[in-house]
Amino acid sequence: MKTIAQNTSQRIIPLILSTFTLLGSFARAEQGAREVRLSPDGHYFVGWYDHDAGKPFGEVRPIVLRSVSDPYDIFSLVSVPRSTQAEWNADSTKCVIADAPDNGGPTTWLIYRKKDNQWASVKLDPFKEIYAEFSRTSHGPTLFRPSILSITWVSNTTVSFQAYCNLGSYMITIDTTETDKKPVSKKLQDKQ
């Protein structure tokens, strides 16, 4: 004959386990974005997806550039889910990736093919001149909040960014053959 304690424990243990199971399903993040940007020639891609990596990592967004026929990364980084963009030039030799994991603005890379199977990357700073202008305002440099709205290749070597920041909206152009050169910024509209 079962005691009251045994009956109670037989009911409570499954209840506790099912509660933990339910809470665990709420704690896990749903799978978020999954994007693939194929190069125009179809030989390469940039891709990212959101993944809950569990504690202590939390949600992460791996971003990779690879050949479609090779599982090895040409370029990769791990970020957090927020805002990621990528755009290839027409001849599939250059790709710009912009990732903005926080309010501090995007980090932007140019990944380019040097020779047949040799690739390199360099960080771009499209907001360099606009940041300098904002730093001279009464706000100082600490509250600058840039974002990239879109990326467009004007030619195989020139890329433009439609961008927005505290000062307004801009069209920013970079010649990727001279990445040390200042970006050309044209103000489209003051901040409203």
C-alpha cells in the first residue's frame, strides 16, 4: 500500500519535470534570420543565420563567405543578431559586408579576390568624414549613431552606401581600389 507521501511525490515529480521542460522551451530563442547572398557568377556566397548557442554565448550570428564547392571559409566572423547586409560587385571579385550588432554603428568589410583562389579582407570606414563632422557638434563624439540603409555597387570597383545618422541621410561612395582614400559623402537630407 502506497503512503500519501509516495502518491504525492509520484504526481509532483512529473509536474515539476513538465514545468521545467515548458520553461526551457520558452528560454530558447527561436531560430531567426537565415540569409544567403550568391555571387553573380554563382561560385561564391555570403551567408548568415541566427543560432542560440546556449549559455554563456546566447544568441549568435555566424557570417561566412565561402565557395559553393568548398566547405572552408574565405572570410568569417561571429556577431549577434541585429542588422547584417552584404552585396557583391558584378564580376564576383568583391563583396562588402556590413554588420551592426549594436547602436554604435556598423562594422564594414571589403572582401576581395587578389588572384584565382586568393582572397583578402580590409575594414572600410564609410562614416569616417561624417563622424569627424559630428564630433565637432555640441554632442561630441559619444552619441554618434550611424546606420547603413543599403549597399549598391556603382561599378566593379566603386561601392555606395545609402546611410543615415544623427546629422541626416547621406550617399557615401568608396573607391575600393584606394581604401585609404576618404569616402565621398553627399548629404541627401537633414535629420528631421
